[in-house]
Amino acid sequence: MILRDETVFFVLLGSIIFYQLSSFGAEKLLSIIIIIIFAGVAYYYLDKKNIKLIEENAVIENVINKESESRKEVNGEIVNVQKFPPDSKFKFVFKNHILVEIIDDLNILRMFDRARYADLILYMDKLQKVYIYILANRYEPRSYIPTFVDLSDKILEILYSLVFVIPESLRHVYGIDSTEELVKKNTERFVALRTKMVKILQNFAKAEHNIKFLPEVFPRPSNNYTDDKILF
């Protein structure tokens, strides 16, 4: 998204410069030379930035995959999520940049509860897999949308529990508010993401599979919890 916006900016700016130079009656050759130089500088800048983004993503991917190297079984009760990838590599979570950003933002959790952090990554990887497979017609929506919701509920459970895992002493040591800046922000981001993803799955099931009635995906307990409320 960033590179696309910057590319559009350089194209428009270059067009404006070329138009202005041409309208002044200057030599067209000079205008062409200036445009070529400008395009060369822009290409160099975008290429360097793209390489930097690729390198940063590779580092993040390597860090995330390391959390699976020493784990075999997950600390959870969801039947179809019992083991970590045998090749120690997560495959689906990297297709969702918001999930990756949340994982990277909560990287400090590794200092206090590495097992919980690894479980969080695994559930996010499975969540993205179910999402992709439903939209690719590899999973039947009526059966797997509830699985998607179960996984997202488990992720939320872990995110809420971080209030008790990350010590408040971080506020004094690192100058951050662990509750407000880490837990609440990322929980809100995940809630917004899962709400969007569930709506897409529901619309897909109705449009592509003519499924008119789906299981209740967001139950409303007696405490009036809603998906746009964060319980802090």
C-alpha cells in the first residue's frame, strides 16, 4: 500500500513537471532529460525501500517461526488445533499483515510467557487458514465458520489474559503503559479484524453457497458483551 501510494505520487508529480516545462516552450529534449533523471531517482528510492521492506518482513517471519521450533503440542482444548507445524514453519498467518503486526507488537510477551506467545501465533495461523480455505471453497462454510469463531474467541482469551502476564513495571522500565499501549490497542485491532472477516465469510456463504441461515457467530451473554466493546 505504501509503495503504491508513493508510486502514484511520483507519476503525478513527474507529469506535472513535464507539462509545466512543455507549456513554457522550453526545449522538449531538456524536458525529456529531466523526466528521465527524475524517474531514475524515483526508481532508485522505491527499489531501496522495497528491499528494506522485504528484509524487515524476512526478519519478522524468522522470529515468528522460531516460536514453533521447540513446541510440539499446544496448550488448548480446540480439537483440531493440537500440534504445531512439523516443519516448524507457520504458513498462513503471513498472508494477513494485521495479524503479523499484532504478533510483532506483542513480541515483548516472549520475555514473560513464551508458551502463551507461541500459542497465540498458532491460533492466528489456524484462523487465517480456515478463512482462506472457506473462501477458496476447500472448507464448507456452515461447518467451518463456527470453527473460525472458536479460534477467534481463543485468540481473544489469550489477548485479554495478557493484562496479567505483562507486568505493570514495564511502565517504569520502558516508559510504556503495558495495558493501554500493548494489550488494549492490539485487542481492539483484532476485534475489528475478526468482525470484518466474519462478515465477509457470512456474505460469501450466502452469495456463493445460498446458505440463508448460519449459526450464531457472536453470542450475547448476560453481561451485554459486544464485539465493539473492549473489557478493560
